[in-house]
Amino acid sequence: MSGAKQQQGAASLTRERGVALVVVLLFLVAITGISVWTARQSMLAEGMARNQMDQEAARQAAESALRDAERDIDNAPLGVLMAGASCQRNGATTDTDGLSPSSFTIGCTGGLCLKDDASYASSDWSAATTSNTTVAEPWWPASKGGLWNDDETTKPGRDPVSSSNCDSFTGGVPLGTYSGVPAMRGVAKQPEYLIEVFQRKHVRINLDETQVTSTGEKANQWSTMYRITARGFGYSQRTQVVLQSVFFP
């Protein structure tokens, strides 16, 4: 009898050891799964933070381009090449404020874009393509007939400064081309802007304001205003932010 009991005890001990092995393996699988999930969550959070920083850098770059375009408009009548600038606007302009509407072209020469009101009324995003630009607006992406001109070799250089293309380049104006502000560091590409011109009546009419612009005298006179579209890039050119503002000089 004692021998049979010993055999049963040995068999029971063997089964217990087998169950413990299975339990340990299950715990290892669970711990491994939790560790992998935690690592993936950490990588996802890091990627989201990096993308947020990238987009914020692009937004700030676009903001800088908006301010640069305003300086471009205000400084145009001075006819003086600013320190560090590649180009200057027409020094013979007789305008006392802002850019001359006659400087704007349908090809966005020098970043100055002209489009008549009837063409704006017929703008059609769904129909616009690289080959059908008549229904596109200048600031739209190149795939939608926009006129940014991504060929940097056709534009004035900043580092080193080059003025060889000042009179002929078209599309977006790189930051500092006319104002001479320092180039931004850390971004994949310098931000750039386009300027469109509009002439309107009755832009500002209320009891407190009688001037349409800073040079206006009557509330119903023709007013020249500019729409600025700025495009900023982050640490990668794939990250882009586009901002717009309407500027009254």
C-alpha cells in the first residue's frame, strides 16, 4: 500500500509542476503584450508631439510671411533696397502708400497676382487642375491650378543674395526677398507669400469711421486693399500651413 501511495504522490507532483509551467507562460505572454502595447503608445504619443511641433513651426513660419508681405506693401513706394534684401519694388512709383495696382499681373510676377472679379465669381475647386487654371485662384495648390511656382531656381536667392531673377520670377515670394528680414532657421523651406489686389467701394461705412483706408477721404470712394496668402513649411516640406489676411495700407 505504501508503494501505491508513493506512486500517486509522484504523479500528483508532476501534474502540479505542469500547471505551474502553464501559468508562468500565460503570465509571460500577458506581460509581453502589455509591454508591447505600452511601447507602441509611447511611440504614438511621441509621433503626435513631433507632428504638433512640426505644424506649429509651419504656422509660425506662415505668420512671419504674412508680416513680411505687409512690410513689402508698405515699403514699396520707398524705392530703396533694404539691407539684406535680394530685390526692390519699382522705385519710380508715385503711389504714396501701398503697391501700384498696375504692378499686378495674371502670372503673379514678383508675387503680385491679378485676377478680375468675373474670374473670381467663376472659381471652381472641383474643376480646377494644372491644365485648367482659368477656374482656379492664384493661392490654390499647384495641383489645382495655383501659381506658387515651386521651382526655387527661378527665384532670387537669399544665401548668397542674388538679384538675377528679380524682374522675371513668378509665384510665391520667399521671406525677406524685398524686406531683407533674416531667413528662418530650422524649417525645410523658407515661407512665402502671394499678394492679390482688389478695389472696392463702401468697404468701411459706419458712424465712427469715415475713411476707407489710411489715405481715404470719403467713405464711398474707391479703396485699394490686398489679400495676402502665406504658406509656411515645417521641419518637412510635407508639413504646410496656409494663412490669409486682408491688408489695408
